[in-house]
Amino acid sequence: MAAIYLIRHGQASFGSTDYDQLSDKGSQQATLLGEYWRSRVAPSKFYCGDLLRHGQTLTNFVNGYQGPTTPMVIHSGFNEFDHVDILQKYNVHWQNFAKMSHEINQQNQPNKALQKEFYQALNRWISGDKDDEYKESWPQFQARCIRALQNIIEQELARKRECSAVESGTIKSKDILVFTSGGTISVIIQHILKLTDQQTLAINQQTRNTSVTKLLFSENMLSVDYFNNYSHLEQAGDDWITFK
């Protein structure tokens, strides 16, 4: 049996004009996770979405891990949904994203205000009523994330079958780390556990930065071993635990 670890990126810059950039805390969160991983089985391969925050999380993880060189594959199937497009389709005032972000940041509780807007925008997106308006509809996003997961599983199972054909004995399962985003992780969990769209949104809201979700798979099985583990952050202190 093999394991896939889905790792959410570190704290980014939600509400700023450039969300796709780790904060200083986000970089350190990833380093803490790498240090935490030193006591675990060495990964056999890294997969990484091609967004900047995914690559930065992987880089800082490796800096903390300081383990043997591990093959890395960029896979855009693990990218997050386009939150800017979703907000702009929800409210025409969000067409100037930088201006709207600045205005919200002037409020007494900017994070709370932005979260409210964003949650309403997500509900509009998943409703299915306006699919043709978005660059990527909710069903398209779901299909992309699931297809990316299936790509990894199919490749790993094919590798094991090839090894079995030429080697005697048991082929040791490998641990694969995937650096991705909360929405992608939530959709994959939805697929495995058959959750509703609203339950999936709730999961997405609970996913911490650099949290780890472990999947187990074999030829005939795919399951969730655990979800949203952020022990490395708890050990460092509550101030390190973030959602965005």
C-alpha cells in the first residue's frame, strides 16, 4: 500500500494585490514542516502545482527537511481555483481587484469582511447557475483535481507492476508528497468520501496552512487516512496556525 500526502501551501497574502506569494510566516511554516519530516520516511517523489506559493512552500520545506535529493514533478492539475475570477464574476466592483482589496483593508475588520464576500462568491460559483460565466466552472475544477490525483495513482501502480515483472520479492511502497492548495485538497476529499458541495466548502474553510492530509491507495482501494494534520505548527505555538 502506498501513501500520498497532500500538503497545503504556507500562509499567502490573502486580501492583497498579489495573493500568490508566501508571507514570511508562510515560508517559516513550510520550513517547520520540513524539519518535522526529518523523523518520517523519506519521500520518493514530490509533486507540485505550478503556482508561485506552491513552489515556495516546496522550496522552504526542502530547506527545513535537508534530506536526500528527491525527484520533483510540476503538475498544474493541483493548482487552486481562480479566486480573482470568482470574486469578479460575483460582484462587478471586484473588476479592479487592487482597488477593492485596498478599500476592504481600510475597514475595521478587513479579514472578516473579505471572508464574507469570498464565501458568498464561492456559493455562487458552486451553485451551477452561472457555469458558463467562469474561466473554470466548479464541475471543471472538480474534474481537474480528481484527474490529477488519478494521474499519480496510475503512474505509481504502473511502476510497481513493471518492477514486479522484473524483480523478485515485495516491492516497497513509496511516500509521495503533493504541494497544493486547500480547494484542491477539499475536492479530493469530497471525491473519496462522497461529500456534498456544501460539506466540501466547510472542509476548505478548516484547512490550515501547511497542513497534511494522508491518502492510502492500492490497486483496488483509495481511502483517507487522516485530514488537516498540523502538529508541526501546534508544536511551534498557536500563533503559527493560520487559515489563509
